[in-house]
Amino acid sequence: DLAASHREAVRQREEREWHNARLRQENARLRLENRRLRRENRCLFRQALLGPSPDKSPVEPGEEAEALRAQLGRLQEKHRRALRHLRRCRAAGGQEASGAEDGELDELLLEE
């Protein structure tokens, strides 16, 4: 019984370690995606503030606003999916973010 119990404990530990490694990998991927989306967001806002570049043909304000609304909708949907994924990871025991990131994640999760 003791040997079987020990084997089971070792198996469970290895399974948890494997799962945690997978969650860390997914977390790293999501961090990169988050950085990319933040850069894209800054770029889009900068473009919206500065207006169209000289080499671009002038766009009607209504068309530009509609394009920005559509893009905002897509970004918001990506954000919602990322938050849902974070919730699932946390529910699965993947609360491995650093203190600063953990506070930011908590804030984002509470906003939603």
C-alpha cells in the first residue's frame, strides 16, 4: 500500500509539474500577444491622433470612424477571449504570475 501510494503521489506531482509547465508556456505566449496588441493599440491611437499620412489618400471621417469602431470591436473581443483564457488557467491552478502582473490581471479580471 505504501509503495502504491508513493507511486500515485509521484505520478500526481509529475502531472502537476507538466501542467504547470504547459501553463507557464501559455502564459508566456499570452504575454507576448498582449505586448503585441498593446503596441498595435498605441500605433492605432497614434495614427488616429495624427491623422492620415501624406502618402495615404484622404479618407472620409465617417469611413475612418467606422473602420476604427470595427477594429476596436475586434480588439475588445480578443481581450475578452484572453481574459476568459486567463480565468480558465487560474481555475486550473495556474496562478503563477509575478506580484505586479498578478495585480494587473486581478484588475483586468474584475473589470470584466
